[in-house]
Amino acid sequence: MLLTRKELHDLTGYERPSRQIRWLRQYGIRFFEGADGYPRVLRSDLENKEKKRTTTPNLSAVRKSA
């Protein structure tokens, strides 16, 4: 349901919660902060974000027919 601390470290490249939070904000990934100061990221949010990114068509690749 939630990413583990190791997965957050792997995703962001940072161990410190403040750096992880900054990185998550920079990339527009939703999270909430736990009482311990670490960000909590729902696995489903990342999966949905990936699906949206891969299924969005590249409209600039479509040529207008004249």
C-alpha cells in the first residue's frame, strides 16, 4: 500500500526525509508526512502516474493532412 523507506530512497536518491519531500514536490508526486517526519507515498499513486504518462499520446508526432 505504501512505499517502504528503502523504496523511497531508491526513488528519490535521498535518505533524509526533508530531501525526499523536496524531491517528491519537485516531481509532483503526492505524499503525506508521517508523525516521524518521513513522507508516505501510496504505491497506487505512482502506478497511476506511470499509466497516465505511458498512455498519453504524443500529439506533436501527428502530422496535419493538408
